[in-house]
Amino acid sequence: MSSSLADPSEDEGEDDAAAPSKPEKADATAPSDEGGDAPDGDEPQDGEPAEKAKDAKGEAARDKKKDGDEPAKPFEEDGRSDQALDFVVDVLTKMGMDCTVDLMENDPGDPASDIRIEISGRDAGKLIGKKGQTLAACQFLTNRVVNRPSRPRRHILIDADGYRARREQALSSMAQRLGKEAVAEGKIITFEPMSAQDRRVVHLSLAKFPGVVTKSEGKGATRRVQIIPVRE
């Protein structure tokens, strides 16, 4: 499903996909300062669960059943995919953007309830912004509009010209490499502070990685992911 927007506005350059910050090694008790997060994602800034080795999905573990629970019911579309698509189209129309907006199929590892939206076209780079901040703000607003308190939460991911896809791939590769390093050296590896969206990618990448668990620590702008080796 897609919608196309047209406007004779001028092109602006797109920021390159930022490379992930180099992780640092630290003790599990390393202190962190408090700070305020910008709307860089849509996961809660506090209370992000520690991941368990068997079936953790990190900050994205909403749809995964717990041990001993009844099997989860198959997900049924509730119309919010179209609602999210329409909202993004409306926002870009009011911004005068020349873009095409598509509702995409989820990646194999995504929960069935996730909603993925891809923005492409001449002005897509404008929506990315510096270090993806404009794109993150659009995603944050869309999640707030579509997810009402009375309904189960659905995670909405918005990409523009493949920016998030490139970054997710880089983060996932780094997480896998550092997972091996944590197991081999028996040391906790701590990433530099990152957005809720990036933390989610790291947690998902290592959810089934043997020999490690991941958790978020810190608050606000200093919140970061730790890779912790464990004995099987």
C-alpha cells in the first residue's frame, strides 16, 4: 500500500547514516548521570526490562509469550496500520514534501503487531534530519497518535530512503561481534549512550545469542545497553 505526495520544493541533501558509536568496556556497576531524552524513539525511557537468555526480546518483547503461558493468539490486523499510513501522509502533505509513503511487510524477526512504513522520493532526505532526529520525531508522533491507552500497544517504525535499515544493519553486526567478544573474554561490554530505537536493535540482535544477556542501564540521555556474559 502506498501514497504519493507531490510538491515542487527544492531538494536538500540527506545526512549519511551515522555509524554506531564505538562501545566501551565497563563494570556492571559503572555510574551514569541523569539527563533528558529527546523524542528519539518511542520506547519507555525507564523500566526497560533486562533480557533473559532463552526468549528475551529486549525492549521489544511485547508479543512474546512467557514460559508456562498459553500460546499467544495469532495477531489480527486492527486497522491501525492504515491509520499510521494516513497520518504520515497527512503530515508530509502539510509539510509540502514530494514523497511516496508505503506500508511495508515486517522483517522476519519483528513481532507481528509491528508496523513498518517506508518513505521515499525526492524530499525523503529532508525528513531524516541531522543524525535521524527529524525522522525520529515523526515516528514518535505517529506512535503517540496511533497508540491509545485503551488498546494494546503497536510499535511503529518509520524509515526514509533506507536510513534506518542501514543503521540497523550496522548496529546488528556490531552487537553480534561484541556478543562474541563478551563470551570469549568473560567481560561486560557497555555501549555508549544511544536512542531507544538503537537500543531496541541491539537487544533484538542478541535476544537469542548464546552465552549473553543484555540490559539497559542509566536514565535519560545516558541510557545505554550492556552485554553481559552468562554461563549456560
